[in-house]
Amino acid sequence: MTEADLACVEPSSAPSQGDGLAQLQQSILECHDRGDGAGLATLYFAAAETMAQRGEMDAAAFFMTHAYVFALETGHPLADRAHRFLINLGREV
């Protein structure tokens, strides 16, 4: 897989508008279609950050759980950050 194959959003550039979420959702679906676990970790992380910024913590936890699972499966460097996020929400120990 090359960088050109990834339609992934870096976590620090998570969208904050509704239409940005639609693009993020489309990118997630594309990564699922490609079986791109590392891309999914990044995208779910971005979705979780977006939801947390909006104060939607249940949605943030949902997306971060997915980010954490895909990060663990692929050895992605976001695994530790995702784990800390879930601990801070009381969703992980």
C-alpha cells in the first residue's frame, strides 16, 4: 500500500463541520473496501476527536474504540493515544 492509496485524514486535521464528517465517512468506507486497517485507525481517530470537540462523548468513545482496535491490529502508533483517550473517558482500564 502506498501513501497515494490512503484517503486518510491525519488526526490533527479532523473536520469540524457536518460536510467534513460526510467526507470522513466516505473515506472510512473506502478504507474498509480496501482492507486498510492503518487508514481506518487514523480515520476513526479523527472521527473520535471531532465528536469529542462537539461534546458528543458517547460517539467519541464509539469511534475511538474502533480506532484503538484497528491501531492494535496494525501496530499503528495511535494505539497508545487511543488507549489513553478511552481511559480518560472511563471506557478502558
